[in-house]
Amino acid sequence: MRKLGQLLSAMIYQNIAVIIAVGIIQAVFGIYGWWYNDRLILLVRPIYETLLPILLGYTGGRLLGGQRGAVVASIVTFGLSLASSVPNILGAMLIGLATGWLMNRLDQAVKERIPIGYELLATNAAAAGVAVVLTAVCFLFVGQALSAGVHRVNELMETVIHSGWLPMAALIIEPGKVLFFNNVMNYGILAPLGIQQVKEIGKSIFFLLETNPGPGLGMLAAYWLKAKAENRKGAKLASFIHLFGGIHEVYFPYVLMNPVLLPAVVAGGTAGIAAFQFFDVGLVSLPSPGSIFLILGLTPKEEMPFVLAGVVISALVSFMASSLLLSRFSATSPKKSNRRRWGRSSPFRIWISFMKNRKRHR
């Protein structure tokens, strides 16, 4: 499941420019935009229903099946999109991965049994045959079935959004973020749900669940007030990177080194989601990275004060809870024998080391 989540997140991440571009069109020229334009807004539907699914299918096919898998997955996804009455985002992602995997296995099987010199002809002919069969199946059967499923999912989403259970999502989202599953949850799960909802009502609260900078900001602010010397300086710098740069990973090491802070960020996330739900707000596209500038830029103009209020509320709750926990358990006041080790292992330095190692291993 973790591998599948990573693949789904990679597919969204590599096509995030298209999602943000559509969001900008909606934010500026849509029904919630600054200057409504009934002609430019016509671009949104074909992008969501045709272009984006094909790009996602292409990416999934390329991840598992190379260029040939990407091309076949694009054809199959096109047949799926023609038969669908809704944007089949998740369906296109799954079909792209399945097609890429199938083409990878088919290429291996063909190359082992074809005489030298006929590999290219055989693999291309096999790819065309697979494309015809899968496209016909998706066009005649899968597209309509997935459309019915998407309609059902949309109804369930509306029920959840207007229920009192949505804030409880922070119990999963915040611990998952701290364990560096933030991209998997945001791109692999919440983004497809948000895109489906944007197509229905023009905005989505799902784009705010993981990208809200409030919980991390409140925790870093409390840490900055309680910590000393180098730790305090690092927390201050991390706060600016987190809020304005949208790099939320900077606060994860602070929680990992002081697990007592986890309930604080969970409380902040819960309060933020409850505030967004109470104000009935959402974003028109997925903000990536989760900078406050991009979040406000993708917010409908009438809802900007309420989205900002939700971020502030979550930050205040996280700040108060973090301050209480740090004072109660003295998490930032290690014993004298550990002071030298603590200074050399500040959370901000750990994050810098983590980012350098990740870049080195790419």
C-alpha cells in the first residue's frame, strides 16, 4: 500500500502545474473569481475531463512501463475519459499504473521469445494490440462503471463534509505528516478527492486538510519561545520557511525529537479543519508547496478572510497546546549532561541533514 501511495503521489506531483494552472483560471475567471469570464472558464471542463486524466495515465504508464507503457496508457485513458460523465482522476491513475505494469511484463515476455532483429516489430505490434483491447473495454464498460462509482463517492464526500467527523481526519493526517507521509496523503489521496469536488462545486475543502500551515506554525512559535540559543534561532528560521516557503517538512524533526508535541499539532489540525468546515470554505486547486501565499492565491476572493481565520485558529490552538506541553514536560530543557549533544543535534540541523541526504540519493 505504501508503494501504491508513493506512485499515486508521484503521478499528481509530476502534473501539479496543470492542476495549479486550472486553479488560477478558476480563481481569476471562475464563478468565485475576481473577473468572471464565461469564455475562459470553458477551458476548465475539457482539462479536467480529458487532458488531466490522459496526463495522469501517461505518467503512471511511464513510471512502470517506460515510454511504450506511457503511450498505451494514454490511449486507454482517452477511451476511459470519452465514456465518463465525470473527471475520472483516480480511475485514470489506477488504469495508467495497471497498463504500465502490463506493458512491462509483456515486453519482457516478448523479448525472451522473439528472434534477434524482430524485437521492435513484435513489441510495437503487441503494444498496439493491448491498446486496442484495453481501450475498447474501458470505453464500453469501465468508463460508465467508474462514473457511477465517482457519483457515489461525491455523495459520500458531501455527507462527510457536512458531518461532524471531518475534523477527526487530523488524527491521521498530522501523525502521517510527521512521519513524512505528507506527500502520499496529499497527492495520492486528498488531491484526487479535491479535484472531483472542484468539478462539482468549484472549490474543495480537501485541498486545505494537509496543506494548512497553522498546526506547524503554532508548534514552532511555542518552541521558539521555550527554547534557548541555537534551538531558538533554528525554530525562528524554520517558522519563516514553513509559512512563506511552504516547506512543511522543517517542523517534522521538532515533533520527532519531542513526541509530546504530537497531540498539539493534532489539536491544531483538528481546530483548523473545524474552522474551515464551519466557514464552508475551500480552495479552487491544490497548493503546492503549501505556502500561505499560494493558499490565499487559490482561495475564492470572498473566502480569503475565513481561510486566513482558519489558519490563525489552528496556529493559536497548536501554540497554546505546545506551550502547555513543553512547560509541563520540560521537553526543551534537557539535563546538563545532555546539553552539548542537544546543541549539536538541533531539529533544524537534523532537517538540513535529511534534505541533503535525500538530494544525494536521488
